[in-house]
Amino acid sequence: MEIVEKTLSEIQPYEKNPRKNDAAVQYVEASIREFGFRIPIIIDKNGVIVCGHTRYKAARKMKLEKVPCIYADDLTEEQIRAFRIADNKTGEAASWDWSILPEELKGIKTIDMTAFGFLNTEVEDPNDVHEDNYNPEGAKRRTAAGQLWELGEHRLMIGDSTDPAAVKNLMGGGAGGICFHGSAVRRRDRRQKQDPQQDRTRRETAGKHRRRYAGSR
């Protein structure tokens, strides 16, 4: 198997690559800067990438002139299509051994592992459950119906999505393009009957939202 150097202009991404990898580019770039370009990009006979789209993007970001490549010219078109998908899928089956990983990370003193996506070197198994002294009975309620928060361009309100007044307050008098909601969940004594008028109001409000959306399409 021969490794050849190719300029970035000689290779090109597969236009139908189903893998979204933009979030990983910064970590691959950090790896290349620290350890070098150790894993070649695999290309077909036409220079189209089979495996290595993230490394290609990292190389472009780093403005590298050439990158190591391996031709997969002995594979059929179907094999190349399958290899491109399988190369990404098989990695999803792997997992960390949490009895070993933290100790290994502690042995790395001079390399910043956060550059590769680790939050810190004191790693704990996310599946571990730690008991605390939380007491739900003594907890203080911090939210109440009618409270409204503005989160950038978004608005979040504690309220009943079928209550016209609550929706008006949330929307600030405006109208949305679409509305998803569910009926409010209320605790009722089983012997207590539902208020027919209240239920009718809820259905009418939901109907208005649906008609408003239908008219905006």
C-alpha cells in the first residue's frame, strides 16, 4: 500500500458525504498540529475522498500545501460507497473503558487534552450515579405561572399553552408561523368533574392556532 502526497487542489470531497463533521474539525486540526498528519486521506482513482473528509477540512483550515493520501483504486464503486459509510459507522460501536482512561489521562502532563475534546483530565464515567442530600420536600419553588424569560431572540414562559391570555403575553401581541402545544396537565381528584366550559375554551384556542398556521402556509 503506497502513500502518495497530493495537493489539496488534486483531491475533492464527496458531494454526497452523509457525515456531518464540521464540529470535529478543530479537534482534528489540533491533533495534526501536535502529532503530524499521521492518518492519510483515502481517495478513489478520480481523487474524490472516500475516507478523511474531516482531515481534509482541517488541512484546508491550516492552509497545508500537500497531504498524504492512499488510493483505493482496487475497490468497486459499490465497495467505495459502502466503505465510506462503514468507516464512520464502525467507530460508533467503540466506547471508553472508564477503569483505564482516567489513569491514562493523568499520565499526560505536557499536552493539553482539552484541545481534542476532553473537558478535563479528571474524567469520570458519565454513567456513574452519585447520591446527594437533595430533599424535594424542602426545595423552594423558583418558578411560577406567568413568569417570562427572554433568551436572546427567544421567549420562554411558564403557563398554559391553551390559555389565550397566556399565549398573548408570550407572543407579545405577535403571531407565530406554527404552534405546537399540549393540553395542560392538572391534578384532579378522581371524583371531580371537568368544567365543560373550560374544556370548550381550550379546544377553541387550539383550533385558532391551527387555523392561523394553515392560513400562513
